[in-house]
Amino acid sequence: MPAPFSLLPQKQPAVFVDRDGTLNVQVIREGKPYAPASVAEFRLFPGVPEACQALHAAGYVLVVATNQPDVGRGLQSQAVIEAMHEQLRRLVPEIARIEACYAPGRDESPPDPRRKPEPGMLLDAARDLGLDLSRSWMIGDRWRDIDCGHRAGVRTVFIDFGYEEDLQTRPDFTVKNFPEAARIILAQPEARKLNPAT
């Protein structure tokens, strides 16, 4: 006999976050952002650990969703990417899961369903972790992040660095850095209802 509705576990909301240019400092060349090439180059923006702690304390599950196409293109080692992710987990232990897509993204037909702007990484994490997408968010610094969040049915916060590329979909909010994005999410009425003690 199924459990009464009130006894069913409630799905948790998540904050999905891009990696490069959102959590960690990107490398800018000719007006476009690139991922760090080594663990030595991997460093977080100021305020990122504290902002993640605040989101986690408020009741959000933190999930990183990152395209790493240089692995699929043979330009980067998957082992180096995994070492960066180990470093990220040490710096931000509140992260529940890191989703990475290594598809090259060039001349793929059809496109890989997990490569942003496709929503596969978010949908996979939602299924495996029991997340409520209708109460979730996506934070990123590229048009692909905003489109991915839109396609997954979550609200979006765009970190605007003034890259030489255009957004395809309008984000719900636009900010200058990750801590500002976290403050916007935490200021929403539903965030206060998640954990009244915060």
C-alpha cells in the first residue's frame, strides 16, 4: 500500500552552477572565456565558498554542471579535469554532485543531450538526487548555461562579464558575480521557507 502523501519524501530544490567563469576564474582570450589548463591555474572567485555555504544552509542542493569539450577534442586530459574537481570539492565541500560533459560539441548531429545548452546534466542530477526542478535555479556566465536552465524548467541567473557573445534566452536575473547571484536566490520568499532557522 503506498504511503500517504504527507509521508512521501519531499523533493529538494537545487542550485545548478556552471564551473568556469562562475565558481572559478576563467581565462579570457580575445574577449572569450576559457577553462584553466591545470590544477595550478584553478582558483575560485572571492566569496564563492561562503556563498555556497549560505545556499546549502538554506536548503538548496548544490550541483555543478560543466561542459569540458577539450577532453572530447583531445586537447585536455580527463585526469586533469578530475583533479580540478577534487580540488573544487575540497574548497567547497557543500557541493553534492559534479556533472561533467566531455562531448566535443563540434559537428555533432544530433547534439549530445548532456552538453549545455541541452538540459541532460540537470535532468540526470534531478532524477538521481530527487530534485524539484520547479523550485531550482541555474547560475552561469554563458548563453549555454541560461538556455540549459530554461530548457530544464529552472530559473536562471546570468553572471555578465561582457563577453563578445549574445544571449539567446533572457535570464530571470543578471548579476556581476556569484555571491550576488546567491544573494538574489536567498532573497526569494521560497528560500526563507526552506529553512526558517536561516
